[in-house]
Amino acid sequence: MLDPALRTPFGDIEERMGLVPLEELLAERDKFIKSVAPLRARHGPGGVWDDLRRVHRSTIAMKLRAQKASAGEKVTEAWLEDAAQADGDYLAFITAGVQEKIAHTELENRIQGIEDQINRGQAVARYLSNELGLSR
């Protein structure tokens, strides 16, 4: 339910027309925006997830290189790349990233649904206004 302090006269009109008040839809949308913002920063357009993934993989490769060097072993860059990608920490990072991308998609879909509901409400309001005008 919408906070009465946010209620406007338009909300009463929208309710009489059978529409969800815009303020209520915007408040719901704001909650989703707060949840999706960090996911957009990582996985959305211009997001940094791929950069974070490369940093994570490089950190693992450096750790593996240091372990091999302390044991007196030399490794090739190709071995390091393969070993870093096969590392359990890297797999966990990728798995978490996939789960975040799923959540990102679901939240974006919910936000789009609210925007569609707002647009539909505007179309219905125009239709009802025109219908009222024609019945005079």
C-alpha cells in the first residue's frame, strides 16, 4: 500500500478509473532499481564483470606461479592460463557471476513490467477520457 504522504489527487482519479496509482508503481520500481543497481554496474552495458573476472584469474595465476617457483619448478604461460581457469576458486567466481546475471535479468524484467504497466495505464486513461468525451 502506498504511503498516504505520497498520495496525490491524481492517485484518487487513477483509482476511480481502475488503474494502479502511478506513485505506487514508481515506489515499487524504486525498490527494484536499488536492488539491480550493483548488478547493472557489474553485468549491464559498460559493466565491469569481465574486468573483475580477468583480475580474479590473474590473481590465481600469480598464486600458482609463486607456489611453483617456491618449489623450484618453472611453468609456461599456457600452463598457468589453463591451471588458473581450472582452479576451484575461479569456477566458484564464474558460478557466482552466472547467478548474478540471472538475478540481473529477472530484476530488469520486473522493472520493465512496471514500466509496461505505467504505459498501459496511460493508454487506458486516454481511452477512458476519449470515451467520456464521446458520450456527451
